[in-house]
Amino acid sequence: MFDKNELEKIKQKKEEWEKGTLEKTLSKRGEQRKEFTSISGIPYKRCYTPLEVADLDYNNQLGYPGEYPYTRGVQPTMYRGRYWTMRQYAGFGSAKETNARYRYLLDQGQTGLSVAFHLPTQAGYDSDHPLSMGEVGKVGAAIDSIEDMRVLFDQIPLDKVTTSMTINAPATALLAMYLAVAEEQGVSWDKVGGTIQNDVLKEIICRGQYIYPPKPTMRLTVDLIEFCQKQVPRWNSISISGYHIRESGSTAAQEMAFTIADGIAYAQACVERGMDVDKFAGRLSFFFNCFTNVIEEVAKFRAGRRYWAKVMKERFGAKDPRSMMLRYHVQTGGVTLTAQQPLNNIVRVGLQTFAAALGGCQSLHTNSYDEALCLPTQEAVTVALRTQQIVAEESGATLTIDPLAGCYLIEEMTDKIEAEIDEYIKKIDEIGGTLTAIDQGYIQKEIQNSSYRFQKEIESGDRVYVGINKYTMEEEPPKNLLKVDMALGEIEAEKLKKLRAERDQGAWQKALDHLREVSKTDENVMPAVIEAVKAKATVGEVCDVWRDVFGEYRPKEFI
């Protein structure tokens, strides 16, 4: 890409600078630290020049937006055509309380919904289960039945908004309820748009909200993907998630590598089901984290787009351009937020939002500054949404596509991260694939090692964390925190008692019996699940059928 003679001149001039201007300055005073590294530990050189990207093949490595290998973005016009979907993740207390928050956010300019379910729903338990005690509505909305789903989307037309649902092991049950409510609104399934997470591999790796063993779990995941491909064509049937991998302590490259490894496993399972890659791959979506080091995050997103395009084209033989596109949602880094000096988090989230925009995301959630202390207050969530709007409208990040392309540092770091992704994927292939790598604890150990390194850097002071190990101050206890009423558990239990007493017992039992029989075969379970939730079977009751049929997963302990 660069003339060899010009490169030689640059090299000579750089050597002169190092021996002259630089050496003279360093002899008078040193630099602030011995090593300058990214959050993930990638070393930064003192100065970058065309020498770092001398071998760059523009057409094959970068290309143009909307064209393979998609390094510069998946759409030809990106944000010049339209901004990313501003989708604030929200849910707390009852379905009614969460519905009020959704309608407030839509009134404030949010352009998509994102449902946070409380932990009992995520674990496949109803609100009146003994294990749900003390957790009802705490970190998400309490959704037990189709009646709750109706309230959750009351006065929200499901053909006008897209909805993301963060649910994994019980994903089929929650999507079934959503589709049933859409029908009740008179909305046909081909007009329903959104995304369901449906990614249990990452739950096994790092988050812990799994229920069943990996094999039947993969069956349920593929059933949902297959059903949506045929019946709900605008729905992204999986959101392959690196967010939680990064929250658990991975590096940027590990986040991307292990997420792509999960994506390969899901794609392979679909192919083995007999599905045509170009029929389902266009609806595979991804979900990534975004930390505060803007340069590293932008490079991570660009490297991931390029690598996934190669995987789909070269490994799976995809021919449809949409099959090769890494389309992804971003959430700013929850683990980066501090309870100390919480207003500092506004700056952190602003930088992370800027990085997500420069990196080319399709959808974005910005964390609220008070989330290290409580569920987001209305004031804090408004600031979080305004952060997206300010970056979109005022920062300049949306005026051109891939603004940092050609930056020597960005291009070298993109190449470095892609090379590290490739190294991990090859290692996982050698082990025997993603499921084997998870079973042997390889992926978990890699994340743990990175997390340990980062924590040591914070505790030693080698890495500054403002308000934590530098620039600390005495503070008043926080006030006006959002709290969920502990009585909600009793209220939800009473609702369930009433539901169970009033539903048609014959239709309910027949539907669950049918689900049980279908689950023992190779037949797709989704129609039977939809039938069950329409008969007012609860999330816990559907999941209990599968607990009986499939058993429950207990991971190995790794030392």
C-alpha cells in the first residue's frame, strides 16, 4: 500500500527522531510508567507510523462498508442512513412497573425495547417457588405467565417496535408468550421484529443461568432458530453473547474469540439439523461489551467483523452476503461502573458510547451512572439515553463511516486482535470444538487468568482506576436509590394462585402432556410450547417438564 522508497525514508527519519529529539527528552525526564498497555494488556508503542501497516492490503483487509470482509461496517451508509437502535435494557418489579418505564423511555426517544427478566424467570422458576424468595422483581421484571406478558406490553404495538429479550435457558417459553401476545394484538408473526438471547453456552462458561445439560440445551436453541427461520422471519433467533464473557474478566480479544467460537458451535448445530446456512445465518446476531479504552474497543469490533465474515465464507461456505455480516448489539461495561463517585460513570459511559459508535454497532444500551448502587433511577436512565443521543447528534462520530480507518494504531491493533482471535479458534478446534473446550474448562480458565491479571494491576496501582485507587475522596452515603418493594413476592404469588385456580385445568394438563411427549422426540418443541403458554402454563411449569425429561446440568469443578 505504501511506496518502498517512502517507507525507507520514514524509517530513517524515525531513527533520527529516536536518537535525537526523543533521546534528549528522555535523558531529562522519563515517562510516567514503564509499560503502556490497553485494558486487555496489549502494549502500545510510543509512536505509530506507516511502517506498522506497511503490509496492509486495503481491498482484502478493509474494503468498503457493506461489502466483504465488512471491516468497515455491515451497511453501505451506516449511520448516515440511520442511527443505531437506541435500546435501553430495562426491567424491575412487576410487569406493570416495567411497562411504565418502557413507555417513558419511548416518549424520551428510545427506538427499541430491551427486557430484563428477574433471576427466577431466568432460572426457570415461578415467583412463588421457594428458591425465588427475596429475588422477585429485584434485577428484572417478574414474568411468570402470558398474563404478565400482556401487561408488560400493554399499549405497546408489537408491529411498531422491536424488542430484545435477555433470556436463555427458558427462551422458548418467553418467546412463545411474546408471539401469543402479538397474535392477541392482531399482529402476524411475519411483522414481529426483535432479538432473543437464547445463548446458553455463555451461561455455562461464565454467567450461571443454565438449567439443562448442554446437548438438550443445544436442541432447544436450534429448535427456536429453526422455528423463527420458518415462522418469524424478522426475528433474530439468537444473540451470541460476549458481553458476559468480558464482564467475567476476559480481554477484548478473548471476548471476541470465545463469542465467535460459540457462534461456530451454534451454526454447526444448525447445519447438522439440515438447515441451509444461507437460510439461518442472516438472523444470527451478537452482543458485545464496550469498555473505556476507545482505541482497543474500536479495533475489537473491526477485527470481529472481519473474522466472522471469513468464518462464514470459508468454514461454512455461505454465499449470501447477509450470512457473513457480524450484526451486533453493544452494552456499555457494567463492571467498569463504580459505586464510589458514581457521577464519574457518566464520563465512562460517554467514552464507551463513543467507542461503540466509532466501531459500528447496530444497537446500543448505555448503562446508568447509578447501576453500581441500585437499579437505574428515572433520572439516571434519562442521562444514559441522552448520552446516546448526544453522541449520535453532536459528536461527529456518525458523519462518516468507520472514522478511524487508516489510523496506524487502529489498523495495527485490529490486525493484532484478529490474529489473537484466530489463535484461540485454532486452539479450540484442536481441543475438539467449543463444547469440548467448555467441558474441559479451557475457556473458563483463560478468562479467569485474565481477570486475575487485571485485578492485580488495580490492587497494585499499576493500572489507575479513578476514584478507586487514585483521586479518591470521602463521600456522603448515596440517597434516592431505587428499591423494589419486598412485598412484591407475596403479590406475585397471589396472582399465580389465582391464575392456577381459574385456568382451564383440562386444556392446561393436555398442553403440558403434549409438550412432554414432543420433547422426547426429535420434533421441534416451539408449537407445543406456544400451545402450553396459551393454556396458561407458567414459565416454571414449562421448564419443569424439561427438568423431568432432560435432567439438570451440574458443571465440573476446575482447579
